[in-house]
Amino acid sequence: MSQRTATVSRETSETTIECTLTVDGSGTAEVDTGIGFFDHMCTAFAEHGLFDLELDCDGDLHVDDHHTVEDVAIVVGTAFDEALGDRAGIVRYADRRVPLDEAVADAVVDVSGRSRFYFDGRFSQDRIGEFTSDMARHFAESLAMHAGLTLHLAVDGENAHHEVEALFKALARTLDDATRIDERREGTPSTKGTL
């Protein structure tokens, strides 16, 4: 199997981003977005999904965190889409339920090439350091739109740090499961023969 990796660059008036993603990695991450908690979440995403991720973002943080988080999700999602190619041989469907102390997050994914996103839950606090809690939902939605995922997420808890971290870890574990190669399968996992 050839290495499933992609390098994506994106430059706008709001952000400049360089990203290299390897789907079949070991969980190593070098991340610098200028938002400490978001760096922590992207690193956890790589670690728990066993993706290798090099990510550098210079964003307009003097405005707020929205453009940085959204544009990173666009770039990481695009990298997934490019690295997976025609998605031949993948498992395709997966789900995970991940706890973190009192919080629990659920993720269900279809790596179908059809972008849909559904979210159930709310965050207990509005901010975690310099990170707006609801940007976790927006990150996942933007990632799904650009990676070609049908993604359902849900979260419940009492502490926003735990809720967001559980979400990122559930998403990572689910994507790892769904993008694995099933050695029994030849071609694309669809009765249509394509995704």
C-alpha cells in the first residue's frame, strides 16, 4: 500500500496555513496555531487517531479565534480527502464513545465523500483559555465538509475543557477506525463501485 499522505497550503487575508497529514502514522504532531488550547486539541487528535500531523497557522488572532480554527479545519479536511484518494479498501463506517471524567462524546462517521454534519449537545462554559468552546463544533463541521464525511457528534458533561477534549478524541478514534484498510476488501466499499 502506498503511503496515504497529503500536504496542503492555504493563504487568505485572514490566515496562512501549511499542513502535512499522514493517515497511517504513529500519532506524532508538530502544531502551532497561536491558540494554546487548540494546539492541545490538534495534538490529541493526531495522537489518538495515530495520524502524523505537521501544522502551522499564522492567523488574525487580534480579531478572534474563528478564522484560525475554521481555516485549519478546512486544510486538515482537504488533506484527509487528498490522502484518502478514491478511498479504495477502507472500512468506511465507524463509531466511538469516549469519556473524559464527567464528560462523554459520541462520534459516528461515514467516509462516503458526501459531506453532512449533525451535532447534539452544548458546552458548559463559553471559553477555554483563548479558545471559544463552540469552535469545536465548527471545527468538526468544517472538517467534515472538506474531508467528504457524513459526521454525527454528540457531547454531554459539566466542564467545557473535558467536553471539547472528549469530542476531539472521539472524532480521532472514529476516523482512525473508518479509514483503516480492510485487507478482505477489493476496491471501493460501495455497491455502486465508487464513493
